[in-house]
Amino acid sequence: MHIVNRLLLTAAISIPALGAAGAASALASTPVSAGHHARSVLTITVTDSSGKSKAYRLTCDRDGGNHPNATAACDALRSVNGQISKLSRPDAICTREYSPTKVSVKGTWRGANVSFSGSYPNSCLARAAVGAVYPERPR
């Protein structure tokens, strides 16, 4: 117990000695404890072949937003630590119809900036590229 009190006293003396900027920097660099993550907020925009776009908001680590299947999308992102390009399913079976679809994802994933965009020959291939992040109604 004596060691803990000494550490607390040392911290109480040292942090004010750093000055306001130093204290803010010291506190900002403190890692988030295990199991607690900065909230993730992403905007997913899908543009169809007519040029019509629809944007969806996805929040994770309290899954929600107006994404039609937020929990599945967040689970998929958690499985790849927010790296959208790792969600690709090369074994997906899609038709060869040509109806260009663009998908862009921008925002933050657990404090890190995210920017992803891709153009695909059709929506099936777009879904295969981004998995559950592609906003479609659950079946």
C-alpha cells in the first residue's frame, strides 16, 4: 500500500509540473483500457448506375445509425479491425449484368480515420467487396 501511495503522490506532483500543455499531452497519450474503444462513426454512400446516391450512417461500439443491418456491419468491421478492404469475398457468385455501383465509406474507426471507395460493375460485386457493410435489408 505504501508503494501505491508513493506513486499517487509522485503523479500528483509530476503532472502539474508538466504545465497545461504537457499534462494534456500526457493524458491524451494514455491508452484506452482493454475492452473500451473510441466510438466508431462511418458514413456509407452507395451510388447506383443512374447517379442516384443514398448515404447511411453507421455507429459501432454501440451499434446503430440508419444502416439497415448495423449489428452485422459492425461485427464484420470488428472482425477485420475496421479494414474494409479485408471484407472482400472473392468466391461470391454474381451475374455479369452491367449496372455500375460505387461505394464509399468515410469516418472514424475506433479513433482512426477511414476512407474507402470502390467502383463495381454491379451491386452484387459491391456487396461481395464490402460484405455486411453494404447497406441492404436483412433477409
